[in-house]
Amino acid sequence: MTDFDYKKYSLENLENWLHDALSSAEASPHEIYSTIRKVVQDEYNYHKEQSQKCFGLLELMTGHRSVDFSAAFVCDIVTGK
């Protein structure tokens, strides 16, 4: 049985996709940048939401007051605020 290196597989795919996007006559550098940035922002938002859910559940389980998530997580990756 062979070992599958998922990290290597993922990074090679990323490299291939970047080569493909850069080789495309129709994709501008700004479109490539915007797409990569959107994926990173989407991942950040997803994990932030999941973290907030877990934090709220932990608060309930430990008997603490309810949490105002807008105040608990004030740093946005886009604005830095």
C-alpha cells in the first residue's frame, strides 16, 4: 500500500491551477488575484463562524452569560479592524 501525500497533492494542484490561470489569455492578473483573495476570505469567514458557534456553546456549557459575537470577534481580515 502506498502512502498518499495530500499536502504534496494539494500544492501541486494549486501550482497547476495557477499555471493554467496565468496561461489563459482571458484571465487578467487582477481576476486571478481577486479569485485567490476571495477563496482565502471565504475560508476565513467559514472558520470564524464555526469558531463563534463553538465559543457560544462553550459559554453555555460553562454557565456563563450569552455571548455577543459582534463584540467577541472584532478583527476582520479585510479591514484589519
